[in-house]
Amino acid sequence: MVDTRNQSANMKRTGSDSAGIQLPWIQSASDAILREGRLTELPVISPDAPLSVFDGDDRDILVQDDLAFVHIVRSERSVLVQGSVRGTLEHPVRIEAKGDIVVFGSIHHAQLSARRVLVGGHSCHCQVTAAHQAAFGGTLETGRIIAGDYEDDRRRIESCRLTMEQVYTQTESVARRVTAEEKRLDKTCRALRIPLDFNVGRLVQHANGRVCVDLRSFYGSLEGRTDEQLELALAEFFAKGVIGVITRTNRKYLVNYPAREKVFMQLVKSLRELFEAVFERDRLRRRVDWLASRLEHLVDALCHRCCSVDVGGAIAGLTSMEFIVPRVVQQPKDGSYDFFHKTARLEVHGDGTAVEVVSASTDGGRASTTVPTAEMEGMRFVLDDGRIQWESVGEPVGA
């Protein structure tokens, strides 16, 4: 764990290359990571002992100074670099995160991949892959920017779909067991040749060759409780409520008949097991419904995603941008998903005085224009109807 009480002081120790710390969108993203409090700190790496891989697993990674002499930095969450990222042509630094990558300074010879990539300074000879947004406070020089990467989304969708299928299979199995237990319990009652009554209001209906348990009114009275809380409440309710009701209802058949009482207690045990099976079936059904809703949300969010690339400074050298437009098609036979995508591309070639922009839309249409370098500073690039459009927004703002 990292003590975050002195983070402001730590940020002031970074070099002049970290002037981007004044940008509010960088500071806001940094504060959000620090507030989580799930940090692991990457120590300063000596050039005499470079590090191959630093994996933060499910924790955010904090780098309080410049990041160099590490080949791969990986996190299931976010990476915060309060200095700059300094790779070399022979040994670029690679950062992979499922959340955000936030760099206060600049990035040189680096490969960054995350949900959002936010860089306060300039970028030189780098590849940046972002699912949602890439933003650069300074100059963007000789780089490749990919916006709209959906590999993580594809994995989440597939994982959710497979989990839903597995839970649905479990649900069907438990539902069949419930049906069998309902019939078996009725058959056992009839075998006693005494008119036992297991009816308990709307909860237990003993008729038509089955002892059916319906827990909807029980759930309604405890709305908002977790499954664990519901399970404990049901056990208590059965012990204090249900047993008392069916015992009083059937007392006249049990008094002075120890053998009947023994069998009756076995039936009560079977009824309790039926209650537990019905609860498990209902819990699994709720899980299936939740997963189905989540799956629909994931697919819809992917198909309607808006991506952007913000550049606060100039664009120099030869820089390319790609905007990926995913398509998701559900197969009617097995419910699986096929993923396709189209790509819109843009190349910017700046020579210091002018910038040539060559773009290709998702349908293959091409366009070219040349503008003064100053007119391409402080720009936001977005995809609109399959074409990459750009507009002046001044200082980029983190989405």
C-alpha cells in the first residue's frame, strides 16, 4: 500500500518535463485514481538493473517520478505516472491497463494501451491505443493513435454470455429437481393414508399432486436484501413460522401416534429441503436476468461508443490516427456473438510550417487538405458518419 497523504508534495518533485500537471483534466484523472486508495508503487529502476515486467494485478500502479528502464508495466486497473515515460528506440516502454493511463509529463518511445490515455506533455515516437479517449496536452510528433479498441469489451461480452449460459443450465437443473421434489413430497404424504395438510397461505400450496412452494411474497417483504441475508431470513422464517403453522394444522393426526410424528418430521425435513431448492432456483433466475441485462448493456454500449483524440499542441512529423467502428451480430442458433469492425484512418504530415491531412472514411472514401501548422493546434478528432472530423477545442478536456 502507498500512503497518499503526501501525493501533492510528491508531484512537485517531478522534473520540468512534467509541466502538464497544471492541466485540470490530468489532475482530475489523477485525483480519481488516488481516491481509490488501491495503489502499489513501482520503485525507481536503475539503468544497471532494468526490469522486464512489473505487474500490479488488480491494483492501481503509481510511479512518482519518471518511468524508464522497464519493458512492460501492466495493471488490471489504472496506471498513474507523475513524471514522464522515457523509453528508447531499442527498448520502448510498454504500459497496459484496463482502466486509465495518466502521465503528467511527456512520453517518448512508448506503447500505451488503456481505456483512456491522458498525457500532460508532448508525445514523440509512441503508439497509443485507447478504447475511449486519447488526450495529449503538448505536441504530438511521429506517432500512431488508435481509438475505439474493443478487445477488452469483446472479452467482457463473451465472458458475460458464457457465464449466463452456465447459470441458465444450473437454473434448469435445479428447476427440474424442484419439480421432482414437489411430486415426491405429495406422493409420500398420500402414502401415509392420513389427510396431512401442508398448505401455508400463498407460500405452500398442497394440491393437484404437488406440494408447491412460492416465495414471491417472502421476497416482497424483504425487498432490497442481499441473497445471503434472504437465505438467513428464510431459514429463520421456516423454523419459526412454517413449522409452527403445519404442526398446528396437523396436530390432531399426530397426537398419541409416535410413528406418525416421526414420519411427519421426515416430511418437514423434506419440505425444508424443498424451500432451499426453490430459493436456489429463484436466486439463479435472478442471476440470469441480471446477466442478460448486463449483456444487453455491454453490447449496446459498444455499438454506440463515442471516441475522441485530443491534441493540445501541434502535430509534427508523420502521425497516423485510426478510429475503429465495431459491429456486433448475435447468432440466432446459439446466441453467440460475431464481431466485425470498420476503420477510418487519418495521416497528418507536419513540416513545421504546414500540415497535410489525408483521411480515409470507413467506406474507403479519401480526402486530402493542407493547412497552416497553427490551425491544427488544440484540436479534437472524432468520428462522424464514418469520417474523421476535427475541430478546435483549445486545451483538451478529459472525458
